[in-house]
Amino acid sequence: MAEKIEKLWYRTARTIAKAGKMPIPISSTVIDLLKLIMTEEQAKFILLFKSPTLTLEQIKEKTKYNTTRINEILDQLMKQGVIVGVPSRTTGIMVYRLLPMWPGLFEYQFLRGGNTEINRKKAHLFEEIFEELKEGTQKNYDTLIDQFKTLPALDRVIPVEEQVEVGTENIMPYEEIKSVLNSYEDIAVSNCYCRTEKELVDDPCKLNAPKRNCFFFDKSAQFVIDHDLGERISKEDAIKIFQEAEDYGLVHKVFHVHLDPRNNIEAICNCCKCCCGPFQMYYKGIMPIHTITSYIARIDKDNCIGCGTCKQMCPVEAIILVDDIAEVNKQKCIGCGVCAHHCPEEVINLERTGPRDVFIPPKRIPENLN
């Protein structure tokens, strides 16, 4: 009997892993996390999602549960941050999407915030999973690099607006925060899941950045509002939060539906180097930084005084000092504009490059530090 139950949890974990595009090996730690998040009945229900997205009618065809019970379980799983349900843009029919481990399940576990015992347990289990992922990547580094290159870019970077060079065709409307906000009627703000998770493991943000600055848009916004994962916010108040984020040195990261830049924007995070999931996975040697950007930082070397502020603020360490003058590594620059926003001499601007794919391999971790 016990063996059968453990097999159930393994199959559930595999189903969740297959729902995403990022490789997540199944370990006892992953299974312990799922046991903390959901019940055995819910785990069995998850197995229905052979495809990551299902309608109610498709679910009914796969189970003996009646409609009332199906809706009850779906509602529970949506509140628990395991499934997201939004109406189809084309048909209006509700579509239920099983969240993968990451990005997905991790983020939704901490949107509400809260320093509770169960949240602390979840956070520590996630940290254990990250350590297991690091060990796996480091042991199979050369093989995995080729695999990582085939995966889609995780996010897109929107630059700090004031630092983009103006007066030319450098600015495209969809890449400005204000234009993005004006494109959507429904906007919700939630708790930063990354900084929350780090606080729960006693490793708080080194910038002491605020946490109420993760944004959801359109149907995703309505979902987090309906399930008490966030609250509706006006465009004016959202702008103020984005401006505050820029002053703290946070990066505007855009996530599109299904990680496809051709789709609508699902969320925008304001990320710090010390807590942000993708940044941390890079620095821990788990996964590459893989993002889409349309800008690159340019430094007026004749007027740079070599103060090192940009070097200190760059979230991907793409700036170095050469003979006391700042220099940008073009292959690593993600065009976020943090360096330009914080340059005391105002000698850095962002220039438009056109969309480019930035791929920075994960850090190699010396064996004695593993």
C-alpha cells in the first residue's frame, strides 16, 4: 500500500514537471514539497492533466467525479497555487492550466506572503531542491549547456524608461512601462515571491527592496484577484511602484503567456540580483540567464570618472573597470538600464539594438564550494 502511494506521488511530480519546459528531476525533496502543498486526492486529480491545459468538459471525460466535486477540487487547487484557470481568448471557455514546478508552482506559493510555519517549510524545501539542481547541473555541465540553449528565453527585459535614448526610433511603445500599463484594463499587484522566500529562509534582500511589486495583467490579473493572491491596482499607483523599484535598482522583467513573446504579457516582476529566481539560479550554477532584450548600455568613456557605481549595480555583472573606466560586456548586458539610472555622472544611456537573445551560461562552481 505504501509503495502504491509513493508511486502516486512520483507520477504526480512527473506530471507537474512535464507541464513546464525547464528540466526538473524528481527527488524525494520534490515529493515532500508536493505532499505539503496538496492532499492525496488532489495528487490523483493532477494525473488527469496528461496535457497541461484542460477544459471542464475534458476533465469530466477523464474522471468519475461529478461536476460539483470537480469544481470543488479545481477551486482548492487554484487557491493553493497549483492550477490557474482563465477563459480562452478565442472561445471564452474556461481553461485550466497545471503549473509546472518553475516558473509556476514556486511563484504561486508565496504570492500572498506571510511568515507562517507551512510557508517556512515550503521555502526550505525549495532551497533544498535548488541545491539538488545545482549539483545536477555542475556534474553534467557540458551536456546540459547544449540542452539549455534549446529552451525558450524565460523572460523579456523592459528598460528603465528615462534612460532610453530619445529623439530617434529607439523607443518602441510596447517596450515602455507606461505603454504596457495603458494596454491593459485589469492590473493586479502581488507580493514578491522571491524576496518572500528568501526572508523565510533568513536570507533577506540585500537592497532591502519592497515586496509589493509583482504585477499581473489581463486575465491573469483577474485570476489572482479572484483567488486572493493579489489586489487590483490603478495604473497611476502602478507607475509609482515601478518608479520606486527603479530607485532601488530593480530590473523590470516581463513574462509572456506560455513564455512566448508573441503572446500577451502575463506578469512583470521587479527583480533584485540577490533574491530573483532566474538570477539566483544563474549565480548558484543551476541554469543560464536567458532573456530577450532590445537595448544595450553605452558608456561615454570620455566623461566616465570610474566611480564603480554601475559595476556595483549591474545585476548580471556585465560591467568591469578597465584603467578606472567602466566597460560593458556586450554579450552579457541585458539592457535593463539599472546602470544608467544610478550613474551619478549621467554618462550611460541605453541604445536600441533590436530584439536580441542574451544567453549567459550558468556559473561554474569550484568543487570545493559545492
